[in-house]
Amino acid sequence: MNATRPRAIFDCNVLFQAFLTRRGPSSECIRLVEVGRVQLVTSLDALSEARDVLSRPFVLERAPHVTPASIDSFLKDLAYRANLWRTVPHYVDYERDPDDEPYLDLAIAAAADYLVTRDRDLLILPTDHSAAAKQLRQLTQNRLQVLKPEAFLDVCRKSGGTT
């Protein structure tokens, strides 16, 4: 982990949960960014995916507090607080789930310490024997940890990274 602040990528699912509930582990991850304990790394593609998911009709119908304005405010705040990558080079082809490639590419390009997710296809990477998993470990020099929000919070607490 970075000696000053861990560099973390939160995938779309983590952002989705944090936005919808405003409580729970995903929201606590966002709060660590807000208070400057964690350096969020994100990309225009990741924010675009989050906007797309949060704007889907089933979300807007089931969560009356979700409006285009609230989505816009949430994502603008994230972009303001984050190390925002406008373009990210492509490094890894991940046949298991090509939609996850942008997060893996960003993790490599930004030398992230953590990829925080609930996505099983990503969570298996540290121990998977696939070519993509091995390539990811090589390109990140085994530095990248792929964790669920709860595990990420535990790591932050143990290293003094929470309030």
C-alpha cells in the first residue's frame, strides 16, 4: 500500500451501492475519499458506466431520490476528488469478462494499490491461473489487491486509513 494514501479504484457496483444507500461498506469507501484518506483513481469510461447504470429506468423507478441532477452531482464530486484518467492504455484482454478490462487497464496504468469490487470475475484474479490473471499480476508486480469493500475497509482500519 502507498505509504501516504492508498490508491484505489472502485468499480461500478461499488459506486452504485454507495450512491443508492449512502450507508454501508461502499459508502464508507467513498467517505474515505471525501476525507482524504484514500486516493480514488477513476476514468471517464468508469464514470460513464456508473452514469449509465444509475440512470437506468428500473433504478429511477425504484429509488425516488435518484434524479438526473443527483447522479450528476455525485459523479462530478467523484471526478473532482479523484485522480481522473481521460484515456487509459489497453494492457489486458480478459476473456472471462471483457467488460472488466477497463478497470484492469486503469489499475495497471495508475499503479493502483487496490481494486475494490464485488464482481466475482475480478475477485478471483489474485489466485486465478488464467493467462490474463498471470499477466495482471506480472504487470502490477503482485502489488494490486482485489478486495470487497469490507476487506478494503479492514485494511484501511489496520493501517490507520480510517477516521
